[in-house]
Amino acid sequence: MEQMFYDRNKPFYKLCDQIKLDRISAIAYEKHIQMAAKKSWKTMLSKLAIETIFELTERHSYYVNKLCSLLWQKSKAPTAGDIQSTWQQFIIGGT
């Protein structure tokens, strides 16, 4: 994709400005996720649950947001096992 905009021989050369976004830090993500958990379920997620989210998504913003969106549809705070199964359903089903 990058080549399409940064190769002077391509028709879209320099059509867009490049913005490099680093992954959000685990500390910032955890703070946000725990605040959302406390608001939704009146409890915080376990350390293992947070680590599972980060491990599965590798802290890619799209995947963290998608996985958490699916988890927040649940009526209670998810366990690490719930997170694993939700991730598997997402990967297999592509929802």
C-alpha cells in the first residue's frame, strides 16, 4: 500500500501525507480498559485478562478495539478464557 503513494512512478505518488502511529502503550490501554470495565461491570478485569487481550491483539489498535467491543457486549466481566474464546470466534467468523 505504501508503495502506491511513495513510489514516484505510481499514479498516486505524494497524494497523501504519511503519518506513522506507534502502538498505544500497555499502561495507557490498561488504564482505559479498566475504567471501562469498572463503569460497565462495576469491577476491574484481572491482570491475566488484560495480558490476554494484549497478547492476542499484540496491542494493534484495530484488534484491541474490536476484541473489547465484542467483550463489552457480555453481561459480566470476561475471564481470560472468555477472552480467548471470543477472540477465536472473531478470527474464525470474521465478525
